Amino acid sequence: MSTEPDKITGCPIECDNNINSERAESVNKVSVICDVVGEKKKTGRSVRFPDEDLIVTEYFEPENPWQDVPTTTKSQLAAEYLEACRRHCTPSIDTVLEQIRELPDESIGGGSRAPRLTLAECSLSGAAAVDALEAIMRKVQFRRLEIEHCIIDDEGAEALFDMTEYYESATILSIAGPRQFGIRGWQAASRMIKKSADLSELEISDAPLEASHAPVLARSIRAHTCTLRALSLQRVCLTGEPLLCLVIALKSNSSIRELRLCDNRLGVSDAAQLASLLRYNTRIQLLDLSNNIIQDAGTAHLADALAEQAAQSPPSAAASPLSPHRCQVGGHDARGLAFLVLWNNQLTRNCAPYLSKALVSILFTSDPPRLRTGAVCMYYTYKPSLRIALSI
């Protein structure tokens, strides 16, 4: 056992404190250096813009697809379509080839519009079949483009509607039968309606318009760029929420003159929505509600709206030649409804007072009574074999 006294050793706690203090000093030095460098960088940074007249140096007008279109014969157009089908690996549509052979010579090249292009009972799934049709649509414009009972998905619908908008391919677009495309296809249709300058009529029929698709279509109608003059939604199950979306959009629309809503099973509550539309929109001149279930109560809503409309904005045509046999809707600048069609709506004799109220409010202003300019034509039935037409 050693008898030497214990050696004096340093306290471990003091050593740790010294190390921590040294680390803290080094960290502080680094932070000071970073702050100095950061301040130098901030003071040296600057952003400069050119003068206002030099920000935009050049711009280009959008390309006109109908400028300098080369002359093509019908046989050459058919050959170009077949070559496009081969290039896109898609079969040709026989009915399209038949319609090419029947095209007027002056319509090829954009000189005038051909009567129609009908795409019926064919497959337009995917972009290939539609891209092949571009060989025709870049050379010919049509008055009517009809899509009838075609198999068309979102991709095909996007390509077709974008192409129709770009080439201004039609003034009337008709979509009939079941539709396989969903929200993407309807968004493309909405863009086409908003951007097309020549599209004046839209017809959708023979398949339900889903509640999720109705707002997309309604947005295009509400846009101030919408140029539609006639909207026809027939046999699309429009009752309820889809009709409400349409009514809200039409309240701010100023271009549509004809609204056809036949065969949609519209009821009394739907008639009340349409009555609110007539109170806000005095540009609609023809409203066709035939083959629905408006009934007498729905007729009362419409008659009240017509009476309010007449009181707020009387017709402005000096001598409107409207009659059941001569209907030139849009040929004069009348304000307010000119034609209301209520054929086959389960009406009875009890609707007569409502119709009389509407007619009196439109015909006469105040004492002494006088005939107002303009006209109203109402069709209704209270017997299956009897149709009564009132024309003023």
C-alpha cells in the first residue's frame, strides 16, 4: 500500500465549463461574420426595370386559320382524310367519306359554309379519330355540326370541341344521344361556347344532363363573351338542380333569344324558377315548355312573371308581325317574352284566369286602354284533342 499523498487533480466540472465557454465564443464569432456578410449582400442587391415604353417590345395577332387556305378538290380532301386516318392509326368513318363527296365545291377552302357535318353512330373515343377529322375541318366550315349517338369520351370531346372553337367549324352545334364524356369534356365545351365568335345555337337532347355537369355548362352561358342566340335542352331531365343552375346563369345572359326546354318533366316548382328568370331577363323572346307537367299552378307563376315583366319593360317593337304562322323571333328589337309555348302540360280550364291576367297586363297600359306594341302568343290545351292559340 502506497504511503504517498494523493495527487491533486483538476475538477471535471470546471473543464466542462471552459469547453462550453470556448464553443459559445466561436459560435458568436461565426454568427457575427454571417450577419456582416448578409448585410453586405443585402446592400449590394438591386432590381431594375426598363422604361414603360420598352417593357413590351413586340406583339403578334392570333393566327387566322382561314387565311391563304390552298384550293382543294373533293377527291383530294377525301384522300387527305384517309391519309390522316392512316397516320393516326384509326379507321375512317364511311359516312364522313360520303358527306365529303356531297360537299358543294364553293365550300372547300372557307368560301362559304357547307350545310352540315353529321357524326352519327361512330366511335370518337380517344384523340386519334378526332385528329383525323382535322384534315376536313381545316378546309371546310359547316352551318351545322351534329354529334348523334356517338361513342365519345373525355379525350375525344376535348379534341373535337377545341378544334370546333379554333376553326369556327359550325354556327349550330347539336349533341344528341348518350354521352360518355364527363367533366373534362364539358369543360372543353364550355370553353368553346365562351370563345367561339360564330356559334349561335346549341342543341343538347336525348340523354340526362347530370347535376355535376350542369354548372359547367351554366358558367359558359353566364360569360359576357357568350354569343348564343338559341339554346335547346330537350329530353335531358332538366328538372330540379340542373334547371336552377341554368336559371341563375340566364339571369345575367343578354344574348339568348330562344330557350327551348321541351320534354324535361318540368313541374310546378320548376315553373316558379322560370318565372323568376322572366322577371330578371327581358331579352328572351321565345320560351318553349311543351310536353312537361307545368299544370295550372305552374301557369299561374308564369303569368304573374309576365304581368310584372310587362309592367317593368313593355315591348318596344312598333308593329310586330308575330303570329302562330309567322314567327321571326329576333327579327325585331322587342323587350320581353313574345312567344310562350305550353302545349301538352296537363292544363285545365282553371288556367284561363291566369292567362287572361297575363294577356290583359300586356295588352293594356292604363285608362284609357290602348293596344301595346309587340305581341304575345300562348299555346295551351285543356282537352287532349283541342289546341287553342291566342295571338295578339
